[in-house]
Amino acid sequence: MEQKMKNVVAGIDIGGTNTKFGIVDQKGKVYADGSISSDTHKDINLYLDELAASVRKLLEDSGKDTKLEGIGVGAPNANYYSGAIEFAPNLRWRGMIPLASLIQSRFDVPVAITNDANAAAMGEMMYGGAKSMKNFIVITLGTGLGSGIVVNGGVVYGHDGFAGELGHVNVFEDGRHCGCGRKGCLETYVSATGIKRTVYELLARRIEESELRSIPFDELSAKNISEAADRGDQIALKAFEVTGKILGKSLADVVALFSPEAIFLFGGLAMAGDHIFKPARAFMEKNLLSIFQEKVKILPSELIKQNAAVLGAAGLIWKEILD
């Protein structure tokens, strides 16, 4: 009897340091995964040759009955419309990189690319807590703040492919310097980096004892701050209150624009649980228009303990194929 083929896609997440990838079926089962360095090769083609060889090896390890249907990629500054990575500041390769066509030339299957926050939204819709939702938002709280906005079942890309930059809305005039060159961007306050800056401001202004006083800035992390908050550290608790307040007020504005069913928080800072969720919910509700109050849920991503970046990229191309 002829063996039935397993239809799979490759999900690829390109970061500044490492590239993660996996072989994923339509239900989100990861048959095999792996990673390579993103910054070994100055030449993008040498990097993609290594990546292609690694993905082919995973396909072989997944079985001879495995058929590759497409490839989805999440990457910084990846433009869904152009298929290019456009001037990503934290990748080794500068300028415009026609990534989709370069990958397609190596595999001859459909390729779709987008930024990491949009990929996270696709993963949430395909495999996570947004399976039954058509209108929701995923906020990624990592080194910066990203957002993937889904309206009527589709990611909002805007006319140029770069819609959804919630991390770069201005929340304080003449506020903290941001890596984008502007001041007062949301991600300078609400992100793993942002809460570190808040902790150091609090340490300078307040006199309470805190275990965080002995940690150098370069060694401080959102995890350190969360663990200190778990132990009742007053500086850590105040830092989360400040961070959650700014996030909640900003989410109230987002709700007024998109009226989502839910907002999912994803990333390292979201791992702090109620320390971030409780103030974010409280200050969002406090600042919502009355017509939206008690309607919008703030939830943890259901992919947070899985290979979420790979699943998100896989979800992107699966939706293309299924549509």
C-alpha cells in the first residue's frame, strides 16, 4: 500500500544572533527543529546556502513521506508585500534583501515573510488562543515592543507593509531616547529594556532597600525584576506598576481604533504574570471609552512555552496555502 504523504511547511525565525527553524504540519506539530548562527556569514547567499542545507536535513530527518508545501519567515523589518528585509538595523546584511525570492530559488515552493510580531499573531490564530477569533492583537514584549494586528481574520499590513508599529507611538513628549531616533516611544517604557530603565530611575529617586541595587545595568533583566517582585521587592513592584500603567493606557487607545476581542501579551516581560497583567488590565479599563469597557480581554499567549517564533512563521505560510 502506498504511504500517505505528510504535508508540512518550514517555519523560519531570523534573529540578530541566531536563526531558528522547524518542520511543521497544519495542526502545529513540529516534526524537527534546529538553529544556525545569523551572523557567521557576511554574504547573505552563503548564509542562505547554510540555512537551506539545514532545512533539507530536517526534512530528511522527518521521513521520506514528508512533502514541503511552503516556507514562512519571520524577520526584523521583513515586508510582507515586497518579500524583502528592508534596512534592518540589527542584522548583519544591510539595505534591501530580497529574501523571499532568494529562498524560493533554493526550494521552488511558495515563500511568505513578515516581521516577528505579525508572525506571532499568525501563530496565535493558527495554533494558540486566537483560534476562534477574527479580531485580536498580539503585543510582543521583548527587547522592544512589537504588535501584530488582526482585523476580520487578516493581518493589518497597511499600504506599504509596515502597519502596526505600536512600539513607536509617542507616549511622552520629549521622553526617553529610542533606537529609532525619536523620543518618548512606547517601547522605551514598555519592554524588557524599558522596565530596566524604569528600575534605575526609581533607584535614583527612592531610598527603599532593594535587591536590584546590587545588580549592574548590563546584568539586570526582566526576569531578575520579576523574581524580585515575587519576593515583595518594593522597587520591582513599583516598576511593574509604572510599566503596566503606561501599557494599559496605550492599549485603551488601540481598542478605540480596532475594537479587538482580545489582546495577547507575548515575550519575556509577559512571563511576569500578574505583575504586568494586573496593572495593564486595570489602567486599560480605567481609560477605555464606556462602549468598550468589560469587553476586551488581555490574555497571555498560549504559545509562550512552545517554539512560538517557528510556529508563527509556519502559521503565516499555512494561511497563505489554505487561503
